[in-house]
Amino acid sequence: MTKYIVPAMTCVMLFSLSSALAQTHSIAYKNNTFDPGILKPIDSKLKVKVGEKAPDFTLPSLAGKKVSLHQFLGKKNVVLSFVPAAWTPICSDQWPGYNIVKDLFDQYDAILLGITVDNIPTLFAWTNQMGQLWFPVLSDFWPHGKVAGEYGILRSDGISERALFLIDKKGIIRYIQVNDINKRPSLEVLVHELQQLPK
């Protein structure tokens, strides 16, 4: 099993994150999330690889503007966080967790883009329950799941995998994690991969 070394302060932040997530879910989403039960862990086949140029895309955001991957070229490292569906328990915990550790993304000059196949009104209502998120939330609703499909993470039931893609400032994919859809991805692993990016 691979061990990841992260600074002591980061470990404290990660521990605090776990506690905060439990509280966030219980307060903001009590009786409001749909539990789909245990799903097939992974139900797609990747179409991209580490070392390749990330497929470009343009998607509508909750802010009312379109956001394109290419707009960050030469400016920011990008973390794409695909989550399967709004108003489900694990997804409702994952993004608020990133809110808590914004400083880590800043430290590695990275922007997070949250993406789901839900439409804008659904995403508005869902994220409104989370409080203000620091990162753009994008809708891959129409054409349905087009971006998820291009990356090879659109499942047979029309939702995306729970996946992370780390893309450097040159637009090259540096890390891919297609997680068991039933589990939240490890923040510790993502931090480790951010540390490996070229300075």
C-alpha cells in the first residue's frame, strides 16, 4: 500500500476536515438527500491517460458564465472534481470538504472545478444548502454528460463516476483517480499529487 507523506499542519487540517464534514452533512442535509444504496463501484472505461493533454471543454456555471478549461492554461493548475449526482449523501459531503481546505489549493496554485451531469437549477438548490463554495460549479447536463463521456467516466445509468483529474498549467493530465462511487476520495492523496506538480 502506498503511503503519502504530508506536512504535520496538513494532517491537522485533514483531521479537522473529517469532523467538519460529518457536522456539515447532518445539519445542512438532514432528511434531504436521496440514498441510492450501494452502486457498482466503477461502471465506465477511461478514455484519457496521465501524460496526455486534457480534453478541452466549455460548460455553464452557477455564476451564469461559461467556464472553459483552456482559460486556465499558463495560469493555474486545475483539479476537476466530477461527482455523480446532487442531493446524494457522499457528494453532499465531498464539495464542502474542499471548501474547508481552500488554502491548500491556493498553496499549489490550483483551481477546483466541480462538475456534475445535473442541470443548473438543481445545482443551484443543492449548493445553496452547502453555503458559498469558493470554486466554480459546472453543469455537464446538455448535451447530457458530454464532458464526462469524453473523459471516459460516464456510467451506463447516465451519471458520472466520482473522479478527480489533476491538470497542470500546460494542460497535461498529471493524475487521475476514478474512485469507488460509494466512497469519498482521499484528500491526503490529492494533496500528495498537488505537491508533485512542477514549480
